[in-house]
Amino acid sequence: MTFKDIALCVPEILLPAPGVDLTKWAVVACDQYTSQPQYWEEVKELVSGNPSTLDLIIPEAYLEQVDHESSAETILSHMDKYLSDGTLSPQGPGFILVDRKTSHVPSRKGLMVALDLEHYDFSEDSTSLIRATEGTVLDRLPPRVKIRRYAPLEVPHIMVLIDDPDATVIEPLFQKELKKVYDVELMMNSGHVTGYMIDDEETIAQIAGNLARLADAEAFGRKYQVQEKNVLLYAMGDGNHSLATAKTIWEMIKEEASDKEAVMNHPARYSLVELVNVHDAGLEFEPIHRVIFGISAHDLLKKMKLYYAKQGSSFSYIPCSRPAELNLFPQRKAGMHQIPFVSGKTCGTISIKDPKLNLEVGTLQQFLDEYVHDNKQARIDYIHGEDIVTALGTASGNMGFFLPAISKHDLFKTIIVDGALPRKTFSMGNADEKRFYLECRKISS
């Protein structure tokens, strides 16, 4: 069942069969703990000998160490095995209502659906119904493409936001009597998640109708005070590169198809995602900080000063004696970006007066991209949590930068008016609050 005008499809979701240990089956999104391989070593030890989605992903902490070709082959063989040996069981067409508890929030509500990739464009100037909220790093797609290109399954960590201030789409579903399909204590002290099946036509039609009201062009114009702007219904929250990979594969499949009409019914046209209301009380936007490895702090600060001077901005920094004295989130000042930092032997707050970009993250990222391009030994990682930035940034040859969060309530208006934000601008919660792989869906015909 599809609702083409709102890019919505009712998927057939696969879940682990009874008897599978769901705590060991579900692992966190592959793009978490990228500079903490010890986390993934603990996960590997924990799930050893059990069916697990760890067998279906490559944690990005290992991306530079593994052979992508052989890793993709191993993953595809595990997918085939889980489909053939009864590990995965089809649930029939329907949505799954999700209630996630973390150590930070008692409840974050979501809805598993499939979205139509025909309505998705991840370019920065996109005006499609489904849009990226941040810049897509094309270099990050090839390893994912290798896996998904011939994969029989998708197992997503994608979270997509809707702007539903009146809570009409997801929240009312919790008042219904629904069948519980999983109830899982998540590994590594990451909380709990419960799922409920929605498969009756009346409730599905209700969901589609409420989404259609959010997508009404006239209501959209009034809501955001814009004219002649294409409707934005779904904004990427987490998993931007995973959805971009799905879109890339779908375009390949269309291009290669001999029957251009029949291919439009291919299951890879759709992607399984969790919808979350941006106004959900359990959803918090956290900043994503930066740590740069393999550098001299003295050299980087010198190059930074020259870089911003060329832009017509002035650069300065106030040092502090130790990280504990650093104000990680200084009050914003008009016409100035302030970015605290730590390094092996120094710490302080950088000030850029008259910055050329609107957000601190854009001002910093633009410089870091150029610096890493010119210094091949340097590498950037994107970090959740101030304590981890301090621990990594104060190590010899490293430097950590602390960035502020953006307001989740401004996200949709910003994307509509300004387009995609700089990459890794915000995070929906901390690393342990991210979506865990749990549900699967067939994507091969």
C-alpha cells in the first residue's frame, strides 16, 4: 500500500524470530563511537555466537582497517543466512510504533515506515518533499554502496523528522490497543525500546491523512511564512548518508532496468526509516564537536589566523591554564563566533569577528576542511560528548573544538529558507541514544 503524494509506503518488516536474544541482536548505529574502537570490541565479545545486526554492518571505527570488498561479501552472506535459516520472520504489511527510553529521557516516540526515494534529493539546493538537513559527504558513500548494491536486506538506523507541533501523527497512536512485537533492553546501558504493530487499514489511513495535512501547500506557506516554496514534509535527522546510499542505489537500478515501467515497483524504491516528531519532548538536539588528529596546535592556530584574515574576518584567542577552567558554551555575541578548544599543551577560546557564515559550525568546518586537504596526515572526527572531546583533544598531536547546539524548533524553517546546514551540525541525542538496528526489510526483487 502506497500514498504517493506524501511519499509513504506501508512496508513488510522482518523481525527476529522468537528465541533470538534481542539484546544481542540490536546494536547501535555504525557511525557512533568512531574514535572508540574499544566500544565495538566489547560489543563483538558480547554478541559472540549469537545472531546479531553486528554481522550486517561495518562499524565506521574500522572503516580504514578493513577490506571493503570482502567485508561486503561477508555481510551479504550473513543476510542470506538470516533469511534462509528462520532467524528473521515477516510481520506482514504494517508500521511499527516505537517507544525508546534512554538514560537521558523516559520516552522518545517514533513510527517505522517506508519512504519513497523518488521524492528524495540530497543535494544542498534540494526542494524535494524529503530533504537532507546537512551536507552529504560523497566520499562516505562508496563503502555503503558496496554493501547495499546487492544486499537482500536493509537494516536501517535512519531517523527522519516531521514538524508536527500539534502532535497529530505519532502521539495519538499510543492511545490505541496495539500488539507488542518487541520489548528490548538495549546493550551497553543504552536504555530500552518497545515496538507495537500497526496493520489495520483504518489506523494506517489516519496516519496518512494527518501527514497529508502537514504537506498541504497552503498550510505549509502559512506555517513557515513563505511563498512559492516547495513543501518540505520529511527532514533528515540521523542516517543522512544511509538514505543517500539508498537513493544512489535506486537511481542505479532505474538506469540499468530494461523495463522502465516495471522497475518502478522494485522494493529498493523505498527505504525503511523511523519518523520522529521534532517537537517530541524526548528528542534533544545535541552539538557535534570536532577533534582533529595528527596536527601541531601552534601550526593550526597560525593557519587559522591567516585563513580568516583572507576572508576579511579577524581572529584572536584567549588562552586558559587548564581545560577545567574553560567555558565550553560561551554566550553568543552579535557579529562574533566563539569556539572553545583544547589541545595537548594549550586550551582557550577562539574568537572570529565578522564571520562570513551564520553558524559557528560552518565557520569552523570550512577552515578544517581546507586544513585537512593541505595536511594529509591530519584527520577529523565528529564527537558526541564534551568529556570525550577533552580526553581525545588533550592527547599529544590532537586538538578538540566545542560547538553549540542549534534549536530544534528552528530546523525546518532554516532548511526551507537557507538550505542544508553544514555537515555534522547537530545530533539527535548522545551516542547511546542513537537508533539501534532492529527491524529489517527485503530490498531485492
